[in-house]
Amino acid sequence: MALDLGAGWVFIGIVILVIIVVVALVKKRQSMATGVVTIVSIFVVLSVGYVFIVNNIQLNSLASIIDGTKIYLNWLTSIFDKAVDITSYVIKMDWKANSTIGR
């Protein structure tokens, strides 16, 4: 006999799970915050370096630094746009089981 869970019980389960995760994160907030800041800092340094090197941006004048910053922000925007495209493509996929496999 299958247990029929209504949407309300699933929502309550998700809320309880979120509360448990938040409490666990609050207990480790400092170490987690340090880890997030470290990862974000490494990403920014590597990505800025990559964009500035690939586009041959010289850091000898304010105008070139502003141009490099514009290129970097456009690069970040394009990454975000690609992530949105991929996510929307994945959501629209038909994720039903393939009935031809195993025959």
C-alpha cells in the first residue's frame, strides 16, 4: 500500500528540512562564511586575470582599467546568460524514462 502524501505534507517536510539546514549552518556560520569568501575571492582573482590576459588589457591608465572592467562585467553577464539558457533547456527536457532501453 503506497503512502499518498499531499502537497501540504511535502511542503511541511521541505520547511522542516530547510530549518534543520539553517540551524546547522548557523552553528558553523563562521567557518562556512570564511569558505565562501575564500572561494569567491579565488574565482574573482582567476577570472579577472583570465579576462585581462586574454584581452591584453594594460593596467597603465584609468581608461584601460575601465575598459577592462567593462569587458569583465560583460564576460560575467554572458556566463550568467549561458547558465540561464542551460537551466531553462534542462527544465524543458522530457525526463521520463526511455521505454526503448532494455528491450
